[in-house]
Amino acid sequence: MSSAREPSFRESVDLMFNRAVRLMDLSPGLEEKIRVCNATYTVRFGVRLRGQIHTFTGYRSVHSEHMEPVKGGIRYATAVNQDEVEALAALMTYKCALVEAPFGGSKGGLCIDPREWEVHELEQITRRFAYELIKRDLINPSQNVPAPDMGTGEREMAWMADQYARMNTTDINAKACVTGKPLNAGGIAGRVEATGRGVQYALREFFRDSRDIEKAGLSGSLDGKRVIVQGLGNVGYHAAKFLQEEDGCIITGIIERDGALVSAKGLNVEDIRAWIAQHQGVKGYPDATYVENGSAVLEEECDILVPAVLEGVINLDNAANIKARLIIEAANGPVTAGADEILREKGVIIIPDMYANAGGVTVSYFEWVKNLSHIRFGRMQRREEEARNQLLVAELERLSDYMGDTWSMTEDFKKKYLRGAGELELVRSGLDDTMRTAYQSMREIWHSREDVSDLRTAAYLVSIGKVAASYQAKGL
Ligand code: GLU
């Protein structure tokens, strides 16, 4: 958060929760039970590295256990603290409820700058952190299932899963103890791209309803929309890439750690990603204008703004200057409660984090199910499906021969139709369905209730309603 006037991240989430819960008919006791974070575990551990002992501080926070396991990523960043981890854990509860992933909410973090350490050192630190969490069932396939977040990825998840397996040698479901693993270590196709893909599916669903497009003061489809993306990390990169390559969006701004690139004719996401990998930043990239004060580009003219890095980047200091008509929160908590109010008054539409970035946990859910069922999705059906399609194509070809040359199938259609769905197609289909259904549940409230003027409140109403029902069913 940039301003002293601003509440903390966790308070900001609570304020948004309170705003929504006022419109519901929950008992004050249940309301409080849902709002609070159940427990936060803090651990400090030492690792001998480079000839001396280094002490690290880590957290795992469990917000709600109305369903178990609880779910949520583990973040590696120097700014990690208890308040942040608790806010993120709360968002996980609401996110999972909204997209009907059968989990409670949790989140973890380690205060570390991963770029300061060699890979083998990071492995030692990660294994030690995982050991501390596993010992207390804070990593466990049936109780608490971490995943990647900022600063972590497949590699860290593979180390954690292996650490769990070493400590639980007879657990047949050991692989389900974390998600976001590499494919060859029990991962699932499409998990790395999942959050960015979810952002794309969310925008597609938004643009399917002319009333929503109108509310944002936009028109037409995604094609040709000017998009500014903050952060070309895993989420921002995939979202920007898919929107550019598949939906015709023009990426007019990319904001990174060392500044921003802007170009009215559009930036090539793939090229810039490669440039960053080589030069550790965007500066010097030839085909765009470089802006040293990157965050100023958040205030540039555009149709859609995609903050995909950190919480609190749109706050009391800059909210009034935002010119985008539509903001999609690819990061968790990028808009503070105060900024949310300013933007609402300006008529800016915000697709809220708990929905917009839920693609990650959705595909994590598929991965967890895959691990528990010990079989890849599509393995049984794929060839059978292809054989049936082949049967139909052969029959149609026979008929077409019989009728002379009056019609025929195109080769492209045949190729596509004949191919049975593999794991990646099934994952994308499941993700698409999840993102559409969850959006529709928000949309219904947004359009039908006069006291609900924004999508965030609608999202809270849906998710709090689900969590409440689950507590009530337990007799609470
Ligand atoms: N860290 C991601 C999130 O914030 C993914 C969590 C998960 O897959 O469990 O949603």
C-alpha cells in the first residue's frame, strides 16, 4: 500500500467483505466466524549456507476449514508478512467457494528474495521450509495442499512433493500434497498457463453480454481492445499472450520492475518476454517507448487494465487518474478498498481477483483429483472417442461417394473432428466451464439486485453464501 491513509491488505479485504455481508442475512456470529482467519503458523528456521547459518521466516495461514483440504499457494518475497498471508488466505476461501473448488482457504509465504540464491541453495531452503510445514500437517494431501504463487513455480513444488514423499513413505496419495508440480512429477497439462488462461476466459465471458460491455462504456468484442498489463510474470505473460494471439487485443503497455514499455500500435508479448529473460528488464527494448516510472503507465489511456503483480498497486494515490474502463484483477488485491470506492464512483468496472485469477486454483483442483485417481485425464476415453468419430466420418464419406461430388468434408474439419480430447483439451474445457459458470453466478446478482452495483460485491455474495451454507450444514 502506498499511502499511510490506506488500511493494511487484510483490513482492505475485511472492508470489502463487510460491505458485502451487510447485504446478506447472516447471524453476526456466523459472519464473524467466516471473516476471521482460523490460524497462522509462523516458523523461523536456520539453514547453513555459504559457511554460515541463515535464519528464514515463513508462514502458513489457514483462513477457513469449512472444507478440507485447505488450499492456496506459497509465495517467496521479501515483503511477505503475516497480514499479507492472512489476506491472501481469506481470498483463497472466497475464490474456491466461488468457482466450486471443494477446498477451504489457506496461504503461505517465505521472506526471501529468490534471486539472491543459487538453485541448490533454494532447494535446501525449500526442503527445510516444507519439512517444518509437513511436520505439522500444514502440507498434507487431505488437510493442506499448497501450490505456486509469486516467486515459486513447478520446481519448488517438485521439491516440496518429494520432501513429503520422503517423510511419508507409505502414503499412496503423497503426490496430491501440493499442486503445480511439473508434468513428470505428477503435475497436470495446462497448470502453468492456467491463471492467465482463466483471465482470458473471464474476459471472453464478460464480452458475451452486451449489458456488461455497456456498463463499462465499451462496445464490440475483445478484438482490437487496447490492453495495459502490469507484470509479465507467469500470470501476466500468459494472459497478455493469449489475449494478443487469440482474441485480437492490442497490448499497448507492459509495466515491469525496471520501467514500462508503451506502443500505440501494440507490443509483441513473446518478443518482450524473451528480451526480459536476456536483459533482466524491459529497458533498451527496441520496438517501443521506454517509460522509467513504470507505475505511471497504469494511468495511461486504454480499454482494459490487467494488474498482474502485487496487492495495493491501485490505491488512493492513483485511483482517480485511472483511465481504463475495465480492470481485471489478475493479481490478488491490486485495488485497495479505498481505490475500489473511487473507481466505482467513476463507473470503472472491476472484475475482482477472487474470480479473475481463480484459473490457477481451478486447474490445481483438477491436478489434485488426477493425483488421487492415479490416472491421467482422457487416458481411457481418447481412442474410443476417436474410433467413434472415425466411424461417422467413414460413413459420411461413403454417402458422399454414393451421391457423387455434391458435397465433401474439408480436410481441416476432418482432422479436428477426428482428434479425441487429451488431458490439455479436457483441462481447458473444465477451466472454461468453471470460469463461465462462476461469472454467470456473479452476473445474475449484479443485474438483478438493485443494492449490488459492482461485480466484487456480487462475487462476495455468491462465495460467502456458499461458505455460510457449508458451515450451517455442519451445524454451526
Ligand atoms: N497461488 C494461486 C492463487 O493465488 C494458486 C493457488 C492454488 O492453486 O492452490 O490462487
